[in-house]
Amino acid sequence: MKDPNIRSLLKKTELQSYIADYPNSRIIEEMKLPLAKARIDIAVVNGHLHGYEIKSASDTLQRLPSQVAAYSKIFDYLTVVTELKYHHKLNDILPEWVGIAVCSDKDTDEEYEIIRPPMRNEGKDDFYVAKLLWVSELHELLKEQNIPFKKSERSWTLYQRLAACLKTDLLSALVREKIKRRKKIEIKEDCTVKQYGGSGLFEPM
């Protein structure tokens, strides 16, 4: 299966309930992350942040360990969606908390099967969670949480301050709400969105 076919199958199966839950759940494709050259194929933003990374049979797994290391700083849950070619190998190389799902289209019937459900990631990095915010959102959140700051301060310093002042669960919840409320997005008919950036953290798709 090609990447677009796997995405389509994901939306008809695993992601269907999230699509129906719009706007409480937002689905963002090709979400750029605040780490060098990192992005996730699909992110679901609701009461958690769940990433879906697609590895079709035509892909290689060479970059996957470094991708998972980056995703582990941000996502509550992570699922690697693959094909039969790779699912046994992924069992051996992925951390236990990362889920595995297999897509197939044998005999023209498309199937999506969860081989290993994801577990909650306990290793997030608050600084990188905070950096998911646009700079304008960062300033808003600092003000809302009564955390002293000056707009003239470097954004890097302010992200660090926000991360240091809030507990992980609270910070994560507030960041998710800011993402869900963004208006500068392109909403597609299936309720997925492509994110446009105001701070350089998200690039136009």
C-alpha cells in the first residue's frame, strides 16, 4: 500500500471516532515538531496527544529510532502504522510503550489491525511540549498563568520558564487546548487540518 492509501484507511478506521468528535478532537497531518527536521505523519489532539507514524513496505526503517526518540519528548501515545513486511521487526526495535498497527489490502479488502496497543509515555520533556506553542500563544499562556515575563525576552527563555513553572499534566493540557483553538488552519472535508505557522514551529503545507 502507498502512503496515501494507508492514510485513507486510517481515517476510515482508527481515526473515525476522532473525526466524528470534531472540534473536541483535532487531526493534524504532517505536524512539524520543535525538534530539528522532525514531523509526525498524523497527530490527534484531544485529551491526549497521540502520534501516528506511517512506515509502508516501500519505506526503510533507518530513521525510525531517531524519529521515535524525538516523538518521545512530546507525545502521550505513539503508534507506528506499517504493513506485514515490517511488523515483526518493529516488535524487536520499538520501545514497549510504542504501539504497532498493520494495514493490508489483500484480495482488495482493506484491513487495519492493532498488533500492539500503545502505552502512555512517561518520558515527555516539558520544554519541548511548551515549544509546540506559537510565540503569541506562549505569551498568552504566561499571562493567563500569572508567570512574570517581558515580550522582549528571548522566546527560548520563556519556553523554559513556562515548562519550569507548570506540572507536566497541566502544561500538556493547556498546550493541547491552544492547539485545538487555532484559527489559522485549513479544515478539510474529513475534518483533518493542515497547520500554518505563526512562530516558525509549523510550516505551511
